[in-house]
Amino acid sequence: MHSRKKARLAFAFAVIFLLIAAGATGVAISRLTAGLKWIAHTYDVQVALGDVSSSMTTVGRTRAGFDATGDQDALQKFQSAVSSIPGKLSQLQKLISDNPEQLDAMSRLQGLVERRLAVLQAAIERRKFGPLDNLAQGELTRNIVSLGAESDAVTAEMLANEKRLMASRRAESSLLYTFTLWILIAAFAVSLALFYLYYRLLEAELRERERAEARALESQSAARRLSTRLLHLQDEERRKFSRELHDSLGQYLAAAKMSLDGLARRHGSDELLDSARSYLEQSMAETRTISYLLHPPLLDETGLGVAARWYLEGFSQRSGIQVDGEIPEDFPRLPYEVELALFRVLQECLTNIHRHSKSSRADVVLRSSPREAYLQVRDYGGGIAPEVLRQFRDNGSNVGVGLAGMRERVRDQGGELDIRSSDSGVTVTVTVPLGDASAEPLPPTQDALSSGMRSL
């Protein structure tokens, strides 16, 4: 299985396990919260039982105080304590309404409380008419003690039930807490292991991708070196072919013209001979033009400035396209490779304008500074399709050999090629750094200028 699929599976299992653990933890916490509420409920029942017992104790104590002294304050406290008991019994009834066992005990407790209150109330009424004799007092005390003992027994029974419930609920809460804790520990441990596995697989995938990118870059670099080498070989072949055209074919054509001229002087001129001489002169002119277009000698002898002006003039005459050139008269000599690259870019731009743009005019700007050379060629045609231009900027695809060659030439010199297109035309801008490698300016020679002008 591919490492990428393994990484995805590890991440998916980690997420699924975390979701399952989160669900189980949520259920456990919910039950734990409910258990804690029941524990708090048990405390409330115990407090309510204590309130009832305390109120009954207060009733008995105030009754005894009134019986001993006949004090009205004691009587008022007795009545106040008696009036609070029904509310407390009602509150206790609500708290234990969900427990049948406690409800049965509550019914017995309520009956005993009512009987006890009745006895105490009767004793209060009898005391209002005077102190009780010893026999009546003894009988009353026995009844009160008996009812109190029974009430206390029922209260103790209810407290015992609540204690058992408290112990059970505490044990359940403790178990739920332990269970939740272990779920969290297990979830953390397993998720950490899965995420570590995911990290290792992802790291392996990234390393593999980096190696693939390195191989791609190496292949791309090799392709660029090959492309640059092919461009250099092409330039060398152009120079060699240009020299061969000039030195061999040009000389043969010149010799043929001299022979025709001699023939005309010896036998006189006629229409057929004049026609042959005219065709021969045109052939010589075309040969010189092709030779200089392949590799202009002005570029070697006088530099880019003169060669560019010569080329713009000849291109304008041949194509009928008006070319406005902004090239300084004192344009300096540049390194040979830079001059050749800029001249080839200029050639390619003007050729594309002639073939594709349908523009009637073009602007060329050529400048130089101690740090860089600058070339800009602009036409006023229909422009380049946005999708084609975007693909060229992204990966250099979907374009012809000319644009790709321009980019490789500029890149080989460490420069930048920028192409902007709109409905009003295309602008190609090239900047090439010079640094300290720029050559010293060389004055153009008269022979070079003359030969260049003759080629027009």
C-alpha cells in the first residue's frame, strides 16, 4: 500500500477513535453528572429528615417549658414550631416521591408525627387549666416518649435507607469517574500513537515528494542546459552558414556577374543578357540579406546598437511595418553573449509582429546602464489570448518555439523576460544584468558600416 494511503488511513482511524472516545466520555460524564445530582438529592433528604426531627424536638422542649412555667412566650414558640412541621413534612414528601420504600416509611412517620403533635397539643390545652397531677403527668410522659421513640425509629430507618443509597451512588460515581478517566487515557494514548504514525507516514511522503521534485528540477535543469546548448549550436550554425553564403555562394555569384559583364562588353548588350544580369544582381542582394539575417557581421564588428538600427530599417522596408526605434547613438558595447541574446529576442519579436499581430507599427526601446541592459518591443495588434499567456508564465507550455527560445536565451544570461498583453497590443520587456562584465565601448569601423549599409 502506498505511504499516502497509509497516512490517510492512520489519520482516519485516529479521528474515528477520538470520536468514539468522545462519545463514550460524553455518556460517562452525563451519567456521572446524574449520579452527582442523586448524591446531592440524598443529602437534601437527610437534611429534610433532620429538619423534621429538629422541629419535633423544639415542639417537645417548648411544651415542657410551658408545662413547667406556664409562660406565654413558650406557648408562642410551641405554636410556631408546630405550624412549621407540615411544610417540612411536605418538602420531605416531595424529595422521596420517587422511592416507594421511603414513601412507606414516610407514611408511618407522618402518622406518628400527627399523633405526637395531637398528644402534645392536648397536653398544652390541659395545662392552660392548671398543672397536671402526677398520675396524668406520668401517663402523658409515657405516651410522648413512646411516640417519640417510634418516630425516631422510623427516622433512623429512613436515614439508613438514604445512607445505603448514598453508598451505592457514590460507588457508581466513583466507577464512572474511573471509567471516564481510563477512556480519556486510552483515547489520548491511542490517538497519540495514530497521529505519530500519521506524522511518520506523512514525513515519508514529503521526503518522497522532495526527492521527486529534486529529480524533476534536475531533469528540468538538464533540459534547460540542453536547450541553451542547442541555442548556442544554432547560433554557431547560423554564423557558419552565413559565412558560407557570403564567402562561397556570394563569391560564385560575384564571379558570374563579372563574367556576364565581360560578355556584355565583348559582344554587346541585349535584352536576354540584361535580364540575366538583373536576376543575378537580385540573387546577390538576397544572398547578402539572408547571410546578414542569419548572423549580421555588424553585431560582431560594431555592436548591438548599430546592428539593431540596421535591422529595424531593413525590417521596416521588407515588411511595410513602421518601426520607431529609440536606440542611443552612443550605445556601448556589451558582452558578446548578451548582445547576441538581445538581438535574437529583437528578431523574434519583430518576426512575431509581422506574422501574428497584424499591427501596422511597432516601437523598440534599447537602453543600457552600468548594471543592466534593457530592451522593450511593443506592437499595436490584437494581443495574446489570456489563457495562452497564463500557461506560458506558469510552465512555458502552449507556445511556439520562438517564445520558448526567447525565454531560454534571457534566462541563460540571468535576465528576466516579461510579456504583457491587452486589447491594444503586446509589450515584451527584457532586462539583462551586466555587472562588471560589460565590455568597453568600441567605435564602429567605416568598413563595417559600409558593408552593413550595402546589405540593405
